[in-house]
Amino acid sequence: MARVMDIIAEFRRGCSCGRVHDTTIEDVQIGSGLVNRVGEILKKNNFSKKLLLIADKKTLKAAEGIISSLEGFDVEQKIYEDLRIATLWEVRETEKLIGGRDISLLSVGTGSLNDVSRLAAARQNKKLCIFATAPSMDGFASYGAPIVADGFKSTYPAKSPEVIIGDTEILAKAPAVLKSAGFGDMVAKYVGLVDWEVSHLLTGEYYCERIAKLTRDAVDELMAMADRVTAEDEETAGKIFEALLKTGIGMSFTQNSRPASGSEHIVSHLIECVELRDGIIPNFHGEDIGVCTLELLKYYNLLAKEEKIETGKETVDWADVYAFYGNMAEEVRKLNEPENIIDDVSPEKLKACWSEIVKVIHGVPSYEKCREAMEIAGCKITVSDIGKSKRLFSDCVKYSPYMRKRLTLLRLIGMIKNAPKYEIQ
């Protein structure tokens, strides 16, 4: 079913952007009953005889039969009760289990399990296979790993897995809530693509139209399947998983999350940091991301109604910003002092490029169209749906632009004097 390896091969042959696009991915298998062939696939791809299997109790149960498929391997297991947060501590613990031995990793599941595995495998230079148990996010093929360290969430340079396996029978049976979360994570790419192109216009940041198109086409394909996202249908599950992989491959090619992540992810990461500080276990990644996407699309659409803008140097009350971040303030300070990402933006150029920026915003589906598709796909839609207070959400929108050294349209608001105020309806 998968055309993913064909896409990788096409990019490896060269690109008009002038950069070499490559990835560590060697094999992608999508099909029915693959859980019974995992060992065979790993042997074919020269994985070490000694194998460290990382999963939690739910994902291991979903992948029933995977252990028996690993005949001939010396399998060690690290099974979590329920790993919801990928922390640097867990990465280090996984590295200790690797212990410099000739061993390969098999991550069974999604999200945090994969993030920990990808960073640990990268640091120890070990082969990694991801066996997906739900089409719940797009990070299976990505290069970076979002990891929490000392309460602050950052994306660490990691690695893409050498092998990715998606058993369509298992993916089709995944809980509907996880499938909907994956849909919300994909719709987010529209905001990410806007932010990436806007930064390219204003600062000359590297931008590859071909990678952007790969991501855009994948999201458009999934949008057209909104009414089938939660169905227990293997063909649909395979197509959705393939679409998720395409955006991850885009991130692998750029070796950052630009093609698939923008201001909506930064807002969500800040919400997660605040909740962790307060002892709250965050929602599924795609649930919060989906709502953040809709809120940012709504605001970007509102911004685009301004035919002309008045610009000036960014004005920021840094004492207020650092007060909000509290124990995370020092990490934020490092990202904004002494150099600041906004220093590369000329107020005059921002004003001159505004009509082009408006076109970029209108180049992706509107808030209304995305909301309609997400409702059909069973996604959570409003801030109250994801259990956040309006105050917390608004604060995170306001302060999130300083959490990353990355230019987004949201970060530019401090330079636009007549920018409308963000408000939750």
C-alpha cells in the first residue's frame, strides 16, 4: 500500500531548492497482519539479534502477537504502565538500558514512547523500529523529539527510525479518540505552513516549496477523509497512516519541525508546561493541538482582514513575560537574550510584505472549513472541550511566542500597531 519509500527515493534524487534531502528511514511497511511479521522485517533490515522493546501495557496489548513474531531475537522489555510525558529522565534511563551494547530498539506505540526511543537511539547510535498502534500523531517519521526537561518542553534533534511498521488491522481498531487526535494534529500543518512561508518572506529563512507541498498534499488528502477517520476500516486506516508519515518525512528532510509545526504547537507546548508545573497530566497531544489550530486560524483570518498595517519595533514587557514563566523564565531568557529572533525583521519590510502575507493566510483552508472537517472527524473543537480555562489559554497565546527561537506570524503581533486583539469567543 505504501508509496512512502517511493517519495523518499524521489527526494533523494535531488531538489530544486539546492539542498540534499535524506533520511535514516530504510523501510516502511503498511498492511494487514504485519504484527506477525515484525521479526522477519527486522531481520531483513539487519537489526541486532539483541532487541530492546519499549512499550506500555496498552500499546503492548494492542500489538498482541508481536512478541511471538520476534523468534530468534534476544528480547529485553521496558514496559511502562502508561507513558504520557516524554522526559529527559526517561531518555537517560533508556540510554542506561542500551548501555553501549550491540542492541537495536523496537518502540511499540505512539507519541511519548516514540519520542523517548528516537532520542535515546540517536544518542547511542542504535537502529530503531517504530511499530505504530494508532494513527494518533505525525511524529513516527520525524527527526526531532519533543522532550520535557526540568518542566520545560523543547524539541531535541533526534533521528528518524530506520523502519516503520503500520498494521492496518491494529490501526483500524485504535480508539476513536486517538484517531480524532491524529486528525487534529494534521490540520495543524496549515498554521505551520503559513508561519514557515511568512518567515521565509521576511527573513529569508530556508524554505523548500517541494517539502511544503508534500505536507500540504498530505493534509488535503486527510481532510477529504474526515468522514471516515473514526471508522474501523483497514483501507482508510492505511491511507491515514501514510498521510501522517508524509508530514513526518518532511520534518526529517529539513531536520526540524518547520514543515509541520507552527504557533499552534508552541501554544500547546506552553499549556502542557504550565499544567505539568501544576501537577496536571496533559490531554492527548492532538486534542490540544487541534483546538490551538482552530483558535490560531481564526485569529490569522481576522488579521488578514486588515488591508494595511502600521508597524514599528517590537514592544515587549519582558518583566511581565518572565514573571508569567516563573521557574521556566531562565530557559526563556536564553532564547531571547542577547539575540532575539524578531531582530531579523524590518518593520518596513513587514509593512511592504503585508499583502503577500495575507495571500499566504488565504492560501490555506479557512477556520470555518477546518472546524467543519474536525467536527465531522470527531475532534474536540473548543477551549472548554479540552478542559482549559479561557484565562489560561489566552495567557498561553499571549506568552507563547517567546518560548521558541522561531519566527511565527503570532510573534509579529508585537510589531503590528493596529493588530486586532486575540479573544476567545
